[in-house]
Amino acid sequence: MAKAPLPLRGLRARLVVAFALVAVASSLSTGALAFREARTGVLQQSQDSVIQQFRHSVDNVAVYTPSTPGQEDLQAAVNHVLYDNPQRNWRVLATYGKLRAWSTSADFDRLSPELLRSVHTTPAAVFQRVNADGHPWLVVGMPITYANPPSKNLLLSGMVMYLVVPQDAENGYVQAMVSGIERATLVALALAVVLALLAASGVLRPVRALRRATRRMAEGHLDVRLAVNGSDELADLSQSFNDTAAALERSVAELRRLEAQARRFAADVSHELRTPLTAMAALTDVLDENALHHDRETGDALRLISEGTIRLSALVEDLMEISRFDAGAIEPNLDEVDLAESVRRTLASRGWQDQVETDLPGPGVLRTRVDPRRLDVVMANLVGNALRHGAPPVRLTMSVREERSGLAWAVIEVSDSGPGIAEEAMPHIFERFYKAGASRTRSESSGLGLAITVENVHLHGGRISAANQPWGGAAFTVELPLHRESSTADDDAAAGAR
């Protein structure tokens, strides 16, 4: 079951997310800085204007207020400040000792203890922003001072004027700035997504072309090339791909030429050797018949010549067979046969019945379409290899394996009880001219038997593998597909014809 792709696995999605994150981060950081500066400017300007106007009003009041004011003097001072600022919605309070005068008493609950302490100890205006009932307020405390000529310092008179001003207008300005920043962030995010899509399209277009080109190259189309546009990194990548593809095409063409030349050479040599070897084989047959009439040394020499000729003839036949496989000139002659019966005939024709233990199904159980001659070559190579290089008992078993897809396989296993295959030889066991072990390099085998076996198995759409058994010995397993549906259809058609 294929895994679902990750949400951000694609380059387009990652570019969009990256652009969006950068846009949001830049918009928020810029908006935060702008908001802080604008908010500070709005509040600072409002605060400075209020304090300056309040100080001017208090200074005017201080001129007419006695140094020891009474209740009426305090109320007159409050009324005078309100009269000077009729449109500002101010709340004013005047205190002297325990005396109090105010415009609205409830607003003065907003005076904090810190501000009350500071205003009685500092000869300058003291202010504080507070939130009450969900609204922002500016609270200002301004003591009335008088000059002390000897020390040139300001002395507190004991009279303090307080001002409470609502800042709903300023808060509205701030909220408007927040809304504007939010809208600007959304616009920036939308623009970033659009720019990301455009950038992704520009980046992905050559990347997709490169992906298509690499896929075509993997399919064997080595002449594929990319269009190089511009002079950026992607253009350099496309040019590098074109250079690599051209070099690869030249290398593959040269390799194919050399391979074809080598195949043609092997086929030509094998063909040219075949005729003289046939004559030599006929001659050695005559010499073998007369070997008994010669002395011992001459007889041994004649037998060596005969054995060498036989081995050379077998090697030439194997080389010609491999050449035909390489040239793609092999066309199997398929026929529906009983696999078990075919294997029995292979063993009987070579006199191996008593040397091989078999576990084969009954007649007619395993029937499929194969090339009988090539199946005979496969079984002869595997059994002969086990008899030559393994140890008895050599076993040959045949069974059926069903897959969930409904496909059935005939499983043929040839095993022996010898030392097995060396681990370092296992990856190369089916290679041409490979012989596992120094003793096999001097054996009768040409090193092509297993390679020819593999080609014949693959020709039937089958599989072959080699492994060492846990209890010792090597085991070669051949799997051939059972074409039961076609066989049944052929049988039904034949029955209908009858």
C-alpha cells in the first residue's frame, strides 16, 4: 500500500508556506513597530497637550488663590479651571489639607495611592494612565508651588490640583491603527501567496522538465535534452544535465559498440571453431576405438586429446548458446508438458535415476507450457552441478506455490549434502565463467552452465535462486509460472472441437 504524501513535501507548498511566513513575520514586526511608535506619539501628544493646558490653567488660578485657601477658594479654583476648558470634558479636584472641592466626586476614586504620595513630595506635575470601567483615563496631579528667592527652589504650598481626563478618542485612534495593521497583514499575506505561486511556477517549470527528462533517460532515451533559458542556477543545472546526458550517450554508445563487437567476435569464433571441432571429434572417436591397440603412453595421449576435444566442443556450444541469448535470437518452442514426467526423462536419459532422490507429483498434476529442450538443459545443469560439486544424497523436489494474486508457480528444488557455496561466491554464482573455488577452475565445467540456466529460466518468465541449507549443502530453486488458465482454455477448445 502506497504511503500518503506528506502535506509539505512538494516544493510548491514549501515555497508558499515560506513566503507566507516571511510576509506574516515582516508584516507583524513592521506593524508592531509602527503601532508602538504611533501609539506612543498619539498618547504622548495628547498627554503633553493636556498637561500643558492644565498647567496654564493652574498657573492662572494660583495668582488669585490665597496662600491659605478655604473651601470657597478651592471651589473657585476648580470652577475657574473648568471655565477655561469648557469643551474638554475634564474632571477637576482641588485639595488643601483636609479640604476638598471637585466637579465630580466619583471620578476621583481613580487616584492611586502612588500618585497621591508623589504629588505631595514632587514640585512638578505627576501623571498616570489608568483603566476603569473598561475605559482609559489620564490622571494628572499638579501641586501649586511658590518661589523661594534665597534658594531659588520651588516650595510646595500644600494645595494640589487634580485632573481626570477620559482618553476614549485616543484609544479609538489606537484601535483604528490595530485594525489597519491587521488589514495590511492580510493584504501582505495574500500578495505573498500570489508571489509564492508565481515564484514556484518559475522554479518548478525547469525542475519538472528535468524530472521528465531524467525519467525518459531512465527509460533508455539517452538523446533527451533540456532547453537552457537564462543564466541563473537553474539554467546552469539544465546545461549540466545536457552535458552529462551527452557524455552518457557517448559512453553508452561506445559500450554498446564494444559489447556488440565482443558478442559478434565470440559468435564468429565459436562458429569458425565448430567445423574443425566436429572433424576433430569424429577423428578422436576413431582414435578412441584404436586406443586399445596402441601402447599405454600412446593410449593415454589419445584419451587426453579426446577429452580435450570433447570439453572444447562443449565450450563452443555453450558460447554459441550464450551468443544467441545476447543477440535476442532465442525463440522458445513452447509445448504443454508434464513437468514431473519431463524431469524423469532428463534423469533417465543421463542415467541419474539411482544417484538422485526425487519427490515428484503424480502424472498430470503439474502441466504448463514450456520449451521441453530448454527445460531439459536447466535440469541437467542443476543436477549435474550438484553431482559434480556436491555430495550425496542429491535431492530433487517439485511442488506448487499459490500467491494471493491467483498466480501459481511450479517450484523445483535441487539440493545436495556437500560443503555448500562459499559466502563470497554467492553473489557471483550465476555470472559467466565464474567458478567458485580453486578446484573448480580445473574442472570440466566451462563456467557457463549456470549462466545458460539463468537465461533459460528467464526465457520462461521464471526465477532462480541459490542458497546454503542450514544442515549443509547447497540448494538451487527454480520457479516457473503455471499457465493454468490458458491450458484450461486450450483443453476446453479442443474438447469443443471434438
